Amino acid sequence: MTKQSIFGRISTLVRANINALLDSAEDPQKMLDQLVRDYTNSIADAESAIAETIGNLRLLERDHEEDVQAANEWGNKALAASRKADEMRGAGNSADADKFDNLAKIALQRQISAEREATSAEPQIAAQTEIVDKLKSGLNGMKDKLNELKNKRSELLARAKVAEAQTKVQDAVSSINVLDPTSELGRFEDKVRRQEALAQGKAELAASSLDAQFESLEDLGELTEVEARLAELKAGGTAPRQALEGN
């Protein structure tokens, strides 16, 4: 029962679709680590079961060989006893001849028994040999799968490191994105623009105030001239020069 269980587990693991298992896993790395452990333990169990099966097969083969050898030996003994019986009968010694014939019969019975033992063991040997071959093949398949798992694990770890590095680069680039209004540079640029606008506003305000001052000076000059002409008019009784020149 234990051997059948091991054989079934080997068949299941060898047929397992690693890529499908990884695709359905929430954490492929943990899945790979677990699979590596499972395959390693199953290989150890399989090797133990196969070693035991091979040991039993070798015992069957040894017993079969002994039965075949025993059948040959009993056959030779039966032949020797039969010949001795014929010799005794030819010499007129019927009693001894019958005794050797009886020995020949006993030897033949032993030969037949040994042959039956050998024949009955042959199907078991064939079946055990087939099982051993399948177990060896399955074991090799499991070792191949284990190597595939280890390679997948190394590949996955390498890809994870590359992805992590790329993520860090992208995060670094995003943190200094000058087009991002929420970034530090964006906020600093907005502050500079406000300061520039304030300076421009102050400049325009200063220019406006200066123009007003010049306009007030022009008005003051015009009033001064009016006062002068009025004084001249009062003093001389004549019309303003500008009016006279116009006539």
C-alpha cells in the first residue's frame, strides 16, 4: 500500500503543470519554495521505496535462479538413478533396480516441484521489474521537475529584483517631476511666479505714481503762469501778451 502511494504521488508530481500552479498562486515565490520542499521530500521517499522494491526483486530473482538450478540438479539425479536402475536390471538385480527407479521418481518429483516454483515466480519477477522501471523513470522525472523548479525560482527571484529596481527608479523620477504641480519643484516654481507677479505689480504701481507726480507739476506750472499774467494785467492795464499777439 505504501509503495502504491509513493508511486501515485510520483505520477501526480511528474504530471504537475508548474506554470499553471504559479499562475494561480497569490505568492509565486512561496509556492515555489513549498514545491521545492515537497519534491525534495517526495524524492527521498521515492528513493527509499524504490530501493526496497529493487531489493525484493533481487530476492525473487535469486530464489528463481535457485529453483531453476535445483530443477536441473534433480533432473540430473533422476537421470543418474534411472541409468543405475537400468544397469542393475541388466545385471539381473531387480531389487536394486527397483530401488534406483524409486530414487529416480523422487528426484523427478523434486524437479517438477522446483520447476513449478520457478515458473510461478516468473510473473512476479516480470511485474516487479516493470514497477521498478516505472519508479526509476518517475524518479528521474521528479528530479528533472525539481531542477525546473529551482531554475524557475532563480528566474523569479531575478525578475523580482529587476522589478524592484525599476520601481525605485520610477519613484525617484516621479519625485522630481517638474511638471507635477504637487511636487516640491512645482510648489517652488509657483512661489517664484507669485513673487515675480508681485514685483511687476509694485513696478506698475510705482510708474503710475510717478506719472501722477509729473501731471501735478504741469498743473502747478500752468497756475503759476496765470497768477503772473493776472499781476501783469493789474499793474499795466494791458491785455495779456498772448492775447495781443493773437490780434
